[in-house]
Amino acid sequence: MFICDEEQQILHYLKSSPEAYFSTGQICKRACGRELYTKEPRWAMRFLSGLLDKKLVERDDQGHYRYLDQEAPPADAAD
């Protein structure tokens, strides 16, 4: 599976707190350098959908994202 540099940045940020969900705004601001965020504040939006398709992240009902650990079951499967 191919993962581009931007997707790697997002995954690295989400892995820093794997149990927490992050808003798209938080991801856009904190998963990259200041220069990229200043140039394109919503840069991560197009990469998050790809990460969802690859089943590397999950999204909750409020649209927040978290890293999907391949060994752990998804949050809704724990019920």
C-alpha cells in the first residue's frame, strides 16, 4: 500500500495519542510545519479521505479522526 508523505505526517500525528479523536482543524494545524499550514490551512482534508479508504484511520459521528490500530478492534466493535 502506497502512503504519501502527507499521509505519513497525519498518521504520525494521530499515533501520538492513539485513543484520542482529533478534529480536521487540529490535524491541519498540528500535523505539519507552520509554512505548509500558512500556505494551505486545509491541506489535510484531501488526504484524510484516502486514509479512511485505506482503513488506517477512523472517523466518529462528529467528524473527528483517530489512528486505527490494526491489532485493536474498532471502537464500535467493543459494544
